Amino acid sequence: MTDETPPPVHNPQDPKPTGHRWLDMVVAFSALLISTVSIFVAYQSNQSMERLTRASSWPFLQIGSGNATDDGVPQLSFAVSNVGTGPARVYDFEMRVDGQPLPEGGHLLTRLLLACCEAELEAAAERAGSRIGAMGQDMSSPVPERFLAPNGDIYALAWPRTEQNRQLWTALDMARQGGRITSTVCYCSVFDECWIAHSNSFPPEEVNSCQGASPQSTH
């Protein structure tokens, strides 16, 4: 009984030897180069698709304020807008007056007026008989712990001007225009990319997460 070595199995996709060593090396090198280029092209295509997906889901929050509605009605407002292409997960929001954060809890407009314009608030309250009477009606909405869709807005505060609150309203508007009132919001994309946006600087600052990266929230 004799041992016989089985013939090598030939893969039809392998380059056929030509019998010339240098030519065989060129063919093998060409096949390797084509494979490498194919892998590189596939990688680049995958990277491009990933960037395109992230771009189509990219939130961009801006903090704004104003003293009139689109119709020209006098109204002080502080809002957060998503001008990006994807939804934003809003984690924290804070308002500051003269660099100091507002105390937590309670009526937002009252806290804001006490921080910026306490003398004006007390004088107006004395004339009207109460702080509520001096301020009139306002509208507010919590900003943190919410999803904000593209082209969406959250109004942290909207305060219409009336004849009764005109002086107090003007005092707050002057503080706003003077840059004494600033806001900060921390938010993330659906891919857990996070940023902190400031009302007094641009663009938003990229952070690892909103856990401990932003100041305490103001509801």
C-alpha cells in the first residue's frame, strides 16, 4: 500500500499561474491591490453613510429672547428653538441674572424679577396691592426633560405687557437687553452626542454627556 499525496485543490477564482515567476507575482500583487482598494472604498462608503445618517438626525438648539410677538404685540419671551434636522433630548435648562443662577422652585417670573429688579417689583406691588396684581398674567413651560422636534420651540416664559405692568415689564426688558439675563441648555441627539448651548455665545459647546456637564436646571 502506498501513500499518495492528493493533488492541490484549485480555486477557479485564483489567478492561473503563467509559468513566468515575475508575471505570476505581478498578477498576485494586482489581485491584492484590487482587494485592498475594494475594502477601502467599502469603508469610505460606510463612513459617508454614517455621516449622512448623523447629519439627518442632528439637533441644533438656540436660545433666544424678544420683546414682541410676530404680530408686533409687546411681549417679553425667553425660548429655546431647535433649528437642526433631528430631535433633541433636553436635559437641563438654567437662567442666570448677573451671572448668578436663579433659586430653584416657585414662580419663574417672580424669581426672575426678584433677581434683576427687586426694587421695581416691590414698588409695583405696593401700587397694585400685590405682586400678582403688579405682574399680571404670564405663561411659562418647563424646558428640561423633554424631546424637542426639529423646528420646535419651548417658551420658558412669555409675559405680555399691559398698562398696569408697563413699568415693571420695561425694567425686565432693559435687564434683558443689557445682557444681565443669560440662559444655558444641555441637550443630546438620538446618538447620545451632547452639547451645551449658551444664550450669550455661539456655537454650542460639545460635551461628553449632560450628566454633571451643565448647571442645575430651572423649571
